[in-house]
Amino acid sequence: MATNVDEVPAACKVVLAGTIAKPLLKEVQEGLSKLLKPPLLVGFLANADPAARMYADWTAKTCKENGFGYELREVNREELEDHLIAANQDKAVDGIIVYYPIFGNRQDQYLQQITDVSKDVEGLSHRYLFNMYQNIRFLDEQKLRKSILPCTPLAIIKILENLHIYNPILPYGNRLFGRTLTVINRSEVVGRPLAALLANDGACVYSVDIDGVQKFTRGKGIRKRRHEVVENPGLKLEDVAPLSDVVISGVPGDRFKVPVELLRDGAVCINFSSEKNFGPEVKEKASIYVPAIGKMTIVVLLRNLLRIVQDRAGSQVSPPPAVEAKEVVNAAPL
């Protein structure tokens, strides 16, 4: 289990994301030291969401502390499209991040596709999303250039790895085999990608939102293939949370709390909402509690930026493989 944790009553360990992020940050700093110049990340803020503002402030602070260039551009949302196109064409800009939501509808999905794939540090463009959902982990046949994954889902995976929820004895791509997790959030930016990534690594994942429960798995057995999704009409949070080794919640509202009585004894609980989805009583039931993941998310963002700069060196991203391809492949560390 992880070290450097705070002792709390009832043997629950409160694990801080900043502590878990330190080894990954060291890896990022080592990679940065080999570049000729610091990469420039440009962030676009086009809303009044306090969580988005906080994320932008954290990004600026972490970039400055670790030798990365960062520039925040606050723009009107109606003009964001033009600003993104200009940043794509600006050779001085190495990476782009947009602090969503902007419109809060399908128009946001359109904006995600405008960012040049070679500058998309969030992994939200079509090529990266296609690879993620198809469980294709590389951009090239030589398996030298890894696909970029969305920052918050990848941050949660790195936390789960640190907590040894991932079984290091099993090969990559199967290290969650036998684990059951509940993810309370099915947004297209965090919840659904996270459920898919966890299932692609072998887990049984219950994806919960206001409309019900979906089950993400790779089918029976330890076969390596991409995840599948099954609707579960009638299932609710109270049906699946008690089955879960890990409960991960990211409901943005301040009124939602995961009922502690639904947790199995010794469950691992992770909160990725700006609000606290778990009350103080979670420590009476959980074995490990991670109250926030922001610091890990920022480090993953820097890691994605570094990887993009390293991979850019004269290579072009090829078109995605045919959609009918079903075999999942290229299991590798994320």
C-alpha cells in the first residue's frame, strides 16, 4: 500500500494526491531537462465556472514551479473557435488545454475536435478517443509513440496503481482482472472514459449516473480485448456500490454524498469532484480515502504535454484504423 499517509481513526488511511504525484513529477522533470527549451502550454478559459478557474490557477502554478511555460487566455466563448484555430497554427504553442464546460452541450464536443491532435494535451480529439475506446495504446506500429489519454481519468488510474489496486503480478492490460469498481459520473470528459479504461484493464465497472447504471467489462475470463457496455435497467447505486472494491465519485453538485452504508467494509474511496462526495463518516468504513485528485491531474497534464513534444519530432499522426477492427491490442503501461 501507499506510504506517506495521514493516520485517522478506524484504521482508514487518507492518501493525498500530492504525495502520490511526486514520483511521476520526477519523471516529468527528468524529461524536461532533456529538451532544448521549455514547452509552452496555452490554456483557454471561456466560462465563469469556479472549478475551471481553480484548474487554470493550479495549471499556472504547477507549470511555473516545474519550468514549463504557461499562458492563460481568457476569451468570449463565441470567439473560442477562432482562438483555437490560431493557436493550432502558432508554432510557439506546444500544447493547448480548454477548461470545459463552455456551452455544456454537443458544441463542446465540436470544440474538442478543433484542437490540433499534435497539441491536444487532454486527449479529447477523435484520434485519441478512438484509440482509448478501442483499447489501442500506441499511435504507431512500432509501438514507440503512446496515445494521449484524458488527464483526469489517467490521474485516477495512476492513483489506483499507487494504491496497488492494480495487481503488478499480472501482465499489463490485465492488472485489474477480478476487481469490481463503481464510478459515479458518466460525463464524456471523465466518467465514461474512466470506466472504459478500467474495463480495458480487466475490471468489472459499474458506471452510475442520474439515468441509471451501465456495466463495462471485457466479458468473461482474462481474455485481452476491448471493453463492452451492457445496460442494466432497474439497477441503482445501492445495488452496485456494496459489490465494489473501489468507489470513485465525481458528482459536481454540493448536495450529493455517497451513502456510507452502501460501502463494503474496507472499500477504497476516491473523490474527483470539486465538491466532497464523501462525508467524514467515510473513514469509518473505507480502508483508503483519497479526498481530491487535483495535484495528480496537473502532473498528468504536464506528462501529456512532455510526451506530445517528445513525439512531435517530425512525425505525423496517421489516420485511425478501420472501425470494424475488434481485437484489442498493444497492452502497455499508461
